[in-house]
Amino acid sequence: MKEDSVKGQPALWRVCTAAVVGSAIEGFDFLAYGTASALVFGKVFFSNLDPVTASIASFGTFATGLLARPFGGLIFGHYGDRIGRKHMLSLSLVMMGLATVGLGLVPSYAAIGLWAPLLLVLLRIVQGIAFGGEFGGAILMAVEHAPPKWKGILGALPLAGVPMGLVLSSSAFALVTKLPESSFLEWGWRLPFLASVLLVVGGYYIRSAIPESPEFLEVQKQSNTSKMPALELMRKHWKLTLFTIGNKLGEVTLYYTVTVFLIAYAIKIGYSRSDTIQALLYGAMAQVTGMVIAGWFCSRFDGRNIARIGGLVLAAAIPGLIALIESRSAFSLDLAMILALGVVHPMIYAPQAAFYSAQFPAHLRYSGLSVGIQFGAAIGGGLAPIVATQLAAHYGNLSGVVYYVGAMGLLATICASFMRRSEPKTQREHELAVVGS
């Protein structure tokens, strides 16, 4: 079998399917919370606060999930580098499913008072830990099974699972928002969370049948597993870890500004709930296609260069995207979401699988990816809706948001410039060189 061939490898396609399906399910569970925080949670769980403060509090609970992701990355990365990727992925899926169903059962503030937001935060933290453990493992299962010249596109597929989850969650909310507002606020918003149990059961069944990563098995064969992967990572690869975090900041700042803050802002300036959910759905559908196309380029060109270009495009595009939303046209809102999620975001997001994997040796790779991705997501994504809300309130317009997101795009480009290349023809040599480092 040729090294760069994917034909005749049913195990590879089972692994990729399991990685994509699992990522889509966890993306559905995790991102449904973001949509609900923009549409519902301020009214249901913070009804004792004024509207602006309630929105900030709602986004604050959203942020706790992102802030919990690094802990999930550290915990799952530790055991993923010591005992394997496969079992960690199944565990993360079960944790996410239980927390998501629990969210659909939390009573309102009117029913149980302060316990309602406290339970909301607790379950969101469990979601964050599960998602933090899932992300790096799903990427690695695809990348470490893939031939060198296919790592870019096959690694991008689990990343595309997240917007697939957004398509599912947006579709679910598009249906329940058609209910009368009183019914939607009382019980309709809970249905997507409760229905996720069906997805989790199916995803667990698929994941239980996949083989372990061949590169991790090679690490075990050489008795090269690390006793304390995170400590070894910080001691030997701290610079690359910091640059990975910095590059991730730009991508997640754009993503959560668009999918959380701008959804709430669009409703505030007069768009209907159905228009905003429709736009988010169109954007997520475009993102799936954009990720596949960008992943194809990542299999043929150096991922570092694609990531650098993506950061620059992000910084240049954000003023136009916000101008489209400010035009108060449903068509313009649809177009803004399609361009933001289907064109701009994939350019900086799709390279991450193969690009970030190339930064770390196999015996530390789960920890390296998880720490870099999840700390970047916690800082950038956790703060983005809150910072954007505060900037919009302070300036009375979105000029501050433009500068904020644009600056994060430039930071992503700068950090990518100091990271290792991930050109497909040299990636296998890099893996062999660093496996024992």
C-alpha cells in the first residue's frame, strides 16, 4: 500500500466517520448552549436583572464552559497520552451527553431562585471539560491514522463536525422558535437539549468500534509514553504551545463574536429570532463546505502559510461583515453569516488539525493540541461575547468590536509565523524526528 493512499483502508474511514460524528454531536451539545444564551437564558435564568446585565450574565455562563475547556484538555490530554486516544473520546461523549440533557431539565429562576443559574453554571462546566477533552482527541484520531498527504483534509473533517453540530442545533432552534413566545420560553427551548440523548447513544456506538491510533501504539511499543505529559510539554515545548494559543485566539474570537454576540445584537437592532437563526443555519452549512475546501488546500500547501493568510483575511473582512449586519436587511444578515463562517473562518480554522499536530511529538501530542487549543478557546472565545457587549455599550456602535476582532486576527498571523511548517511532503519526516524528543 502506498504511503499516500487512502484506498483500501476501511479502518481509516471508520475512524474519520467516528471522529466527525462525535465532533458533530459534541458541537451540537456545546453550541446549542450559545444559541440559547443569546435567545433565552437572560429571560429564564436572570429574570431579576435588567436586560443588558441579564445578557452579560447569560454570556458569562456561556463563558464558563469555555473557561472549563483547558481543564478538560489537561485531564484528557494526560490520559490520552498515557493510555490512548480511543477511550478518552468515548468518555468525553458520555459526559457531554449527560450534562446537555441536564441543562434541558434545569428549572427557571422563577421556580427555584438562585439555584437555577448555579445549576446552569455547574452543568456548563461539565460540558466544557468534556468538549476540552474531545477536541484534541478527535483531531488526532483522524490525523494519526491518515497518510501524510491526506492529513490536511482528513484532519479538517473532525473540525467540520463542529459546524455540522451548529447546523443541527440551529435547525433545532429554528423549529422551536416557531412556537408562541410563552411556550418557547417555558419549555420549547429545552427540546434540543433533551433530544441530544439520541445522538449521544448513536455516537457512542460508532466510536466503540474504532481502532486505537497507530502512532500512539508505536509510542507504547517504544515505551516512550510520558509520566507527566503536561509538565514535559511545558519544559520542552513551551514556546510552540504559547504560539499555538495565540494563533487559536484569533479564530475563536471571530467565531464566538459572530455566533453568539452578533446573534444577540441582531435581535437587539430589530431582526426577528427566525431571521437570525436562519442566518446562523446558512452560515453553518456554508462552513461545512468551506472546511472541506480549505482542508483540501491544507493537504497540498503548507498549513502555516494558510493560517497566516487566514488571520490577515479575518482582520480585513470584519468591518465589511459588521456593515452588512448593520444594514438591517435579512438578506445582508444571511450574506454576512455565510461569508464569516463559510469563507473567512475556514481559512484560519481548517489548517489547525495538521498544522498544530506538526508542532508536537506523538507522545505529547494529545496534551499539546489540547492545551494550545483549549487555552486559546477559553481566553478568546470565553471573553469574546462579553468584551464585544461591553465595547458596543461603551461606544454606542460596533467600531470597538471591529478593532478588537481585527487585532486578534493580526495576532493569529504573527503567532503562526513563529510556528513549524506543516507542508505535507515534510510532515512524515517531522514526525519521525520528534517522536523521541
